[in-house]
Amino acid sequence: MKLFKIKTVFAAFSVKFLVKILGIEMPVVASATGLAIKDGKMLFVKLSYIKGYGLPGGLAKKNETLEETLEREVFEETGLKIVKMKYFKSYFSNFYGIPTLAALYEISVSGKLKSSKEGTPAWIKPNDVMGELAYFNTKEAVLDYLKIKK
């Protein structure tokens, strides 16, 4: 996962160079995130490349819809297949200097959990990991969802 960190830092410095030196504004990068609940527990991934937990999801690839992105990322990170998805809300963040717009979907999944290079997936009660979430917008998304679904 050191390679991931090196690529991320390089991308962030490249963005800052383009913005500051050349005056070029970086376009917003699209991502999709899934929020699944089963028996009062939420699907999280204990990340291997950064300390903490995250929701399954990731950046869209060229010519990929957000729904396709989410299906691919959830399967890659957890081994699970999405059987149902519903748009919930979007969040803007600044990921290592890269402006990112994340679409959050409420999802239902099937299959058996499987670890990946991204990390280890697990069903966990949200309150048990709130202090260990890797990204600020993940905490915001989980809190928003729990507030609305009460």
C-alpha cells in the first residue's frame, strides 16, 4: 500500500503545481460510496493504506457511471454484490488537494465478505467505529444517514 500513498502524494503535488504555477483549476473528481446495514450493523472496511475505517467505494474510472463505480468498488473491496441501490446524498471533500464529489448510496448486498488489498470488510455497529473513521466526510455521511433513518 506504500505505492498507493506515493501515487496519492504525487497526484496531490501535481494538482497543487497546476493550480499555483500554471493557474489551471483541477476538475472535480467523481466517486461513489455505499452504505449497507444488516442487523443493526453497518458495512465498513478497515483500510490497509491509511489508519481507520471507511465505507466501501471509490473513484470513478473513465466512461463509468457512479452506479457502475459503486458496484465495482463494493465487489473489489468486500467481495459482495449489490442487489439494490438508492441514491442518498452527495458530499464534497478535498482528498489530498484533489476536489472530490462523492455520491452516497444506500445499498443492499449479498454474498460472503472477502478481504482485499484495500482492507478488511466487517459488519460493525456505527457507534463502535465513529472515532476511528479515516475520512471526515465518512463520519458526516454516517451521522446524516443515522439521523434520517431513526
